[in-house]
Amino acid sequence: MTLRSRTAVVGVGETAYYKRGQAPDAEFKLALEAIVSACADAGIHPRDIDGFASFSNDRNDPSQLAAALGCRELRFANMQWGGGGGGGSAAIGNAAAAIMSGMAECVVVFRALAQGQYGRFGQGAQAPTVSGNLAHTVPYGLLSPAHMFAMKYRRFMYEFGVEQSALRAIALACYEHAQANPRAVMHGRPLDAATYDESRWIVEPWHLYDCCLENDGAAAMILVAGERARDFPHLPCYVLSAVAGSQFRAGAPVHNTPDYATSNFKTLVPRLYQMARLGPADIDVLQSYENFTGGVLMSIVEHGLCKAGEVNEFFVPDNLTAPDGQLPLNTSGGNLAECYMHGLGLNIEAVRQIRRTSTAQVANAEVSMVISGPMVTPVSSCIFGSEATL
Amino acid sequence: MSRPYLHPGLPAPAPSDLDRPYWDGLRNDKLLLQRCRRCARFQWGPEWICHRCLNFDLSFDEVEPLGTIFSHQRVWHPVHPALKKQGAYVIVLVELTHADNVRVVGNLLGDPAQPLRIGAEVEGVFEHHHDGEPAYSLLQWRYV
């Protein structure tokens, strides 16, 4: 028995998305707003939520959320370990597992971020000393997430002869999709190839536009048992598969993981497709988490959507843009151009594709995949399907 | 050496119970890495157990500071106040030649604009921060 089709997403909700530090509200209030919005979308009252699932050490405690929302009973309070966005699809899998096992009936997956209220990502350690594993990297100026991952991608580039144009194609596709999405932070701010090429390096091989935004806001989605999915207002969106984890010693300290030039999905992908009873050729549309474009590229290769030796030919904007691209990618604008909500916005966009409500809709999208948090550990992926996939 | 590779002000390493011999070694111009007393294999970074044979009895043994560049990055955007006036700098991941291919992180000495070559041979240079608080040493790298 697997998760396949046993649960469905019946409500999605988001706050407005703000530039980092510019949310007018407290993070907890943003979380509440997104959850209330997701409930309204599902046509349920928040009191009916009996489970909460999140990731990346979200600061908003389920007991307090349940109290604030008047939930009748709390049955499931779950946190996927691991930083960054690696837990986005895992949290959906955890919610689905709770529902199919009878631990809970109505679980909200959520993530809220207000960096004005709390600390900022992407900034190095400010303490006078560091100890433990950080002591072996920080004194050499290896400080930020970009620094932590750039050498993995550089090694992949070296091994497979990847050109910069492949990364540029990812950035251009995200920005093009954001121009159709009024919710996107970069809506109305298109990007062209020359601007990408001339943009400053953050860390080679990543330009400014290869790096995710930093935003304030919150996102939420409501899951219930699959057999109830038709009782809700929107087209049903079933969870066909969700997997999490990483390969042997992915967490080895100080950049000593044996398989270094990887986004950490190699061991997950066979399980992902097996559970969904689908393969790479069945994926109609993809949302792939951009912490950095290099992670997107490696994760797409590791999900079998492009051969490593063919990335320079495959990663061109026409292949990655809706509605006609071979693999429409990040159709809301993604973390680069819509909003950085630790990737939960990507999962919501994947649901929109199944509901036929994306602002960059892929015709007849029946199978919609999300790749969460490449290069961190654990990572996760999930596949959503329409009723036609049952 | 006269001047550290990076401008002063980054956090200084504070030895822990797990890696104190390593830091003491650098202070004395020696690279000491963790090695299992049972299976005699090196591992890095330091761990509480040998991940191969699950032996808790680990030593720190001297390793010749020679290796090859496994990967690299040229950093431009400063994310720490100490680096605001640094300009570009290079971080390398070095695979050691004589320690079961473990990797260490350091800076590549020389012009930050120099070509960066995966696979190139490099040798270690001990960089002493005598006036650090506490005093400490780093291990840097240069092309052979």
C-alpha cells in the first residue's frame, strides 16, 4: 500500500508576497492568513483542521495555530527535519501519510516567513568565533547558502561540460512566467538574456539572477482523504507520490559526501516514480525549487527528464516555457521571480496546473511534479495528478 | 606568511572536544586529520565514530598537505562586514592525496582572478593568526 491517490489537495491559500522584511504583519499572523485563505478556498471552516505539517523549522507552533483558529482537536503536529526548502514536498507526504493511516483527517501544510521580524537568510555568521563543522569553512569565507552549494554545481559543470547558457535558460523561463502572474514579486520586471549576462556575479558560476529571492509571506494547502476530493469546490488534485531523503552519507561533514556533484535526488527518484506508477515521460509540468539555478539543472537530470550529457541542448528557454515547451518549468515564476516561500509556492502552483487555473497554464496537465530543495539533505519530491490519473 | 588571505574580522575557529588536535596541529605547521585506530582509514570532517567500522577509538594522524582541486568557487558578493572591501576571493575544495581522498576547504592563494582548474595539484600553506582571539591557524593552498 502506498500514498498513491489516497489523499488530495482541496484548498490552497497564500498571503500577498512581500519583499524581504516588508510584510506589514507578524509572521504568525501571516501563517494564520494563509491557512484561513486555504480553508476558504476549500470551503471548510478552520475548526475542521486537525493536523499541521511544516518544514525547515517553521517558527509557528501548531498548538498555538490550532488554538488561534479554534480547531476542535489537534491530532497531528509534524515537522520535517532539515533546512532550506528540502522539506516542502516531504511535508505534503507526511500530511498524506497521517491521513491515510487514520492519524488525522484534515491536515494543513504551511510555511510562513517574515525576515523583518526575524533574522535574514544569506548572511554569514556574525559571531566572533565559530566551532564544530562551521569552523572548518566559515574562516575561509564560506558563509552563505550560495557558498555551500556552488562547488557542488561547479563540479557537475566540470564533469558534464555544462555551459552558462543552461542556467540562463532557467532564469529566463522563470521570469517569463512571472510576467503573466500578478502575484509575482517580479511581475512587470521582465528579464532578457543580455541583462542576465551582464548581471553581477554572486559567486561564480552564479549570477544575481541564478539566486532565489528572499520574501515575506505565507502559504498553506489543505489535504483530506482522496475519496472526499470530489466533495470540494475545485477540480480534485490527488497526491500520487511523495518521497524524501538523500543518498549514502549526504550529510557527511565539511563537503565530504562521497557523491558530491549531485542535488541529492538519485536515490529518491526510483521510489517517486514507482509510487506514482509513472515515469519521467508522463510529467506534463514541473515546479523545481530554485535556491540556485544549478540545483534546478541537476535535479532535472536526476529526475530523468534530461540526460546529463544533453543539458546544453535541453536547457533553452523554448523548452522550459508554457504552454508549448517540452518541460514547462516553474510556471508561476518560482522562487526566482514569484516568491521565495521556501518552495511551498511551487507546490501550490503545481496544484493550480491540475486545477487548470495557472497564469501559465499547460494544456491538459494531468501530471504535475514538484522537486523541493535541491542540494540540501533531506530533499523531497512529489507528484500530483488529476482525476484522469486514478 | 606576512598577511592573511582574507581581510580580518571573519569569525575565528574555536576548537571543540572533537577537533582540538586538528587546530593544535595547524598552530604547529602540521596537518593532523582524524583516523580510525582499528581500520586505519582517514575521515573528515571530524566525527564521533568511524563511519566505516563504527569504532569510537579515533586518533589524529599527520598528513602531508598535498592534494588536487576537487571543486572551487570565486566569491564576489560579500555577505559579512569583514568582506565588504575584500573584493573577489577564491575558495577551493581540495582532495588530499595521502589521506583516503578526504576533502578539506581552504582558500587558493594568489591573484583571485587566476584561472581555477579542477584536478590541478596544490600544496598547503599554514596561515597563522597569532593575534587572533584566540590565536589560531588556517590551512591555505597554492598551485604546485
